Amino acid sequence: MNAELFYDYIERISCFFRSEIRLAGIEYDLHPIQLNALYFLNRCNRYSDTHQGVSEYFGLTKGTVSQTLKTLENKGLITKEQDKQDGRVFHLKVTEEGEKLIESFLPTQTGKRALKTLDDETQTQLVESLRQLLQSMQKSNEMKLFGICRTCRFNQNRGKAGIFCELTQESLSRTDIGLICREYECQEA
Ligand code: SF4
């Protein structure tokens, strides 16, 4: 495999999305990081939708994250909800307005359109290969994995009893298992 070619393709695809995010930012008067944080909060689960989750996911300082979240909150795109068990923790929930923005968010639409140009099998293979690649890069850089719940080693399907997280000892819904989690660990770990 030609590593340069691989890098070129990934770099061009990233560049394409970055450019679309910049354009969307101009349209919605948001910085790219603010749009990305909003998107992440809409894709992550209840263990990850916190100030710390955003900070770890993007590798940003607390100060930068605070500013980012404040802007999203001031624009009515997210709200804070106090955790029922731990009053010190606040969950950042995307509002209806925020969801509408994400739905019209160009990179999301572009990603969907791009995938549709490939047949189903190629789409599945591509997504799986990218998942494996991302995980191996995260591991070698000792980064938190932030994977999708359904492939986590703690995810247990107990048949009629439902789906369960062995780590948190809580039940998971069908929606939960499609979300990003900061506690994720891959199967082979
Ligand atoms: S099963 Fe894994 S990814 Fe899912 S909620 Fe539990 S720790 Fe997070």
C-alpha cells in the first residue's frame, strides 16, 4: 500500500469537509469548532455529553470548551441538565433548534450523498475499515477511543432482557447503542 497516496486521499477528504464546515459556519455565524461540538453532542451518549466529554473528544482546553459551549447555549442550540445522581455534573442536550441546524448542516448531507454513490457492500466495508484505522491510530497515540457503543466490549445483548452496559451496569436502548461513548473499549482489548 502506498502510504503517501493513502495520506493524500484522507487529507483531501478532510480538507473537503473542513471547507464545508467553514462555509456552514459562515451561514450560521458559528466557528467550525462550535459546529463540530454541536454535532458531537448530538451523536454522543449520556456518559459523554458533558464539558469533560467535549474537552477529551476534541483535545481542547477547559477554557476553549467553556467558550464554545457558552456560544451554543446563548444561541439556544444546547441546554444544560443537571445529572440526577451527581449534582456536580451537567449534561449538554441539543435543543430542537440545534437538531434542525444539524439536519441542514452541509457536511452531514455531503457525507450521506457521498456514501450513496457507493453500493451497500462497499459502504459497509469502507465504514468498517475506517473504524479499524481510527482505533489503531487512537491506540498508538494513547488517545481515548470514543467508539460507537454497539461494538464496545462492555455491550451485552441479553436477548429478551435487553441490551446492557457491563461497565455502568445500566440498560441501553436501541438508540443508545448507535451513539458515541467516552468509556468505549474495543472488543479485542
Ligand atoms: S457498552 Fe461501552 S460504549 Fe456502550 S455505554 Fe457501556 S461503556 Fe459506553
